[in-house]
Amino acid sequence: MTIFAATLIVTACVAQACVLTAFTPPAVAFHAVSGTRSDRSAIEGSNNAADSVLSAAVRKSGAAGTAKFSLAAAMQKDFFTSSAATFPWTTFDELSDGFSPRSALVILTYGDKAYEYTDEYPDPPDFTVSEEYDERGLRLSPEKRMKKVDALISAGTSVKDALLYCFPLLSRTVSRALSEVRLSATDAKIKFDPDSSPMFEISRSRPGYELDETRVYSDVYFALKTGVTEVALSPVPVLPSCTASELAECTRLRSRFTTSISSSTAARKHNVSLALSRVSGSVIGAGETFSFNSVVGRRTEANGFEKAKIISGGEYTDGVGGGVCQASTTIYNAALLAGMDIVAVSRHSLVPTYVDPSFDAMVNGSGSDLKFRNGGDDPVFIRAYATSEKATVEFYSSELPYKVTLRSRTLKTGARPADKEFVDVERKYTAGMESGEKMRISGGAPSVSSEGYLIKTYPDGRKEEKRIRRDEYAAAAGKIAVAP
């Protein structure tokens, strides 16, 4: 009687499929069979009955269930002594076909790293249908499996898929090499500090490398075809997405706009300077939107702002944060000159004195905000500052392919209303003045209808002019305080 150091397992799953496998030696596996629980009692009968049941089990599928049979127990019943016993599965010699289960077929190398692919017999839980083993040639020698690979490639299958069809465990070795033989590229970085000199510091980029998966599988394919064991991996370079020279192009002065604050009170100058300092140093990435109110914050004494002249209810009056609108207006004009896309802007109720009509940007805490978007591909850097005489805003980025200029057109100017006088009982404005002396608190303003235009001039002299605003400003009477 022939001795088999093996175990036969018949598994019937819900899908009514089951596997009959034997492991002697590791390369040996029998064809899949199907069976039911009723087969077990039959096998436990006579030798002839066991022979017929097993033969039937190879050809039959039944209801779901699981039955396990030990070859050792079967041999005790002389299961394989019947002269009528037949084996419909492939014999060991046919299965092994020279297959050496622990032979190193390919070693991928890079520097001191080595990734060895050892041709192993797939673990049965990974492949539960024995017919698929044969279809994929998993028990054939590597040479014969490569013929299957060539046939698949000729039929249009990729080299990777063809190799993994016949060498399924190869993916483990290649995946490990792909994950370890790589170095991420380092992008150049820019540091912007508008109060430093220089304002920009740029770190250098560094290229990286990685393996090309398609190339690795192609190299393995030719190694298996030619019998070469070692494959030297050749990574491909990975370029950084941003280099120092590219960032340097983003440090060019794109626009500058200035308004005068020379006649402003100390409190108003403070508010203008504070608002600009909050904005200075802002970086607007490609596609990002800037919000003045979000950056500057609430105009309150707790937030550092002081009382100064503001426009409220169609007239000039005192309020916390007076002068902030001049800061937002200066930023607005610099943004237009820098090619920003204006998202939100509001006019004052009265025509401003520090900028042309249709180019002011009123902001407040009840919904009026200045917003603009960087529609370009490069970051935009803002420098904003105030002196005792001027408020200045600068935009830095890559150069525009055109030059931007602005034009205000006044369509109609109404009559200026007569001044309004009031007695300064509290001596708020006329302290130290003689009774009856007068002090002008604010100048009047006529009503104005205006339009704002943006003009793009290209290097070839071509011009594009577009109206971007049309505004109506109300008239306002001047205010004069009279000493009591």
C-alpha cells in the first residue's frame, strides 16, 4: 500500500463549491471536487463504496456543507488498495513539472538593497479552485509559465497583468521595492516678511526619484525570459513642483498705490496705519480670496482703533475706526492694478476726497467688505504701510503680460449744498475761541455720477478698456461749529 503523508479536505461552501487538496510535497495539489455531508457516511463504509463515492465526488456538486476526511484514516480502511480505484486528478510528476518551490528566480537590486522573489507555491486559501491553478499554470515550471505569459501579452494583456497571472506572489516583491526605493522631491519655499530686508527668503528645491512600475515589470519579464537572476533597478527622477528660480519670479513688484493722509488727525492716521499693518504680510495663493474684514477685524477700541471722522447717514461724524475706509480704498486700487479679480466692493454714500470717484472701497462691520481673488497661478504678496504723509500698498508676484491703468469719468456733478452751522455748546471744536468765531468741521460735497474704467495695455500697443463701476454719490452740506 502506498503511503501518503497528506490530508484530504472536502469543503462545500455556500456557493456549492468545494476543494479537495493534498499537500505531499508542498508542490502537490489535487483537483477541486464538490461534495456533501452525505458523502461522508458513504466514505466511512466499505473500501469499494469509498472508492465509488470519491470518484463521484470529483464530478458532483451538492448542497452547502463541510466534511473533512483524513487520508491516514482512509488508509487504515485500505482506501487505496482497491484495484478499481481511479484518480481523476493530475499526478505528482505532472503537477511538479520540475517546479522548485523555494528557488530564487529574480533579485531586484538598488545600491545595498536587495528584493528577492522566491517562486513559492501559492497558499491554498488564496486560490480555492484547483482548476484555476492549472489554468494559470501555477504548478508548472517557470519556463513553461513564461510561455503562458507570452501568450497573454500577445492577446493584449499588459506585461504586469500577464506576469501576475502566472506569478501571483511577484507583486509582493515589486511592491516592496516600489515603496522603499524612492525619495520625495522637496519643493522650494519662500518666506515673506515685509518688515525685513530683503523681504523674501527662498530655500532651494531638491529633486527626488522613484521606480517606474511598468519598467520594473518589463525588466522582470526579460530577466525571466533570459534566465538572468539579478535585475538592477533604475529609478526615474521626480522633479519638484516648485523651484527657487520659479519662486524668484513671484517677488517682482506688480503694483503700488498711494493716498495722502497728510491732513488727517492723529487718531485717523493711527487707524489707517493699524489697518494697513494688519494686512501687510498677507499671502494670497492661487485661487484664494482675500477678505479685508476677516484680516483687519472689528473696528472697536478693544481691537486697537480710535475715534475719528467717518461717513454715516450721509454726513461726516465721529466714530471708532474713522480712516479705515481709506486703508481699504488704497488696497482696492493696488489690487486692481495688480490684476486681482474683485469679488466685492462698495462705494461710500458721499464722494471721497482721497481718491477719484468710482475707485473708493467702503467697509464696515455690518456687511460691506472688500474681497478680491487671486485668479493667477502664482502667489501674491502684500506689503502695506503708512507714514505721517501717505498710505501705501504694494502687491508682489510674477509679472503680468500687460500693464493696468485706471480711469475715472465724472458724468454729472450737482450743486454743493449750503453749509450748516451749529453752536458748539460743549466747546468740542471751539475751545479757546471767542464767542461767535467759527470752525469748519467738514467740507460739503456735491452729488456726483461717475464711472470707473480699467485699461489693459499690452506690449504690442494693443489696449483693452472695460467699465468696471458706475456710482451715484449724494450731496452733503459742510458743517461749521460756532463758538458760544
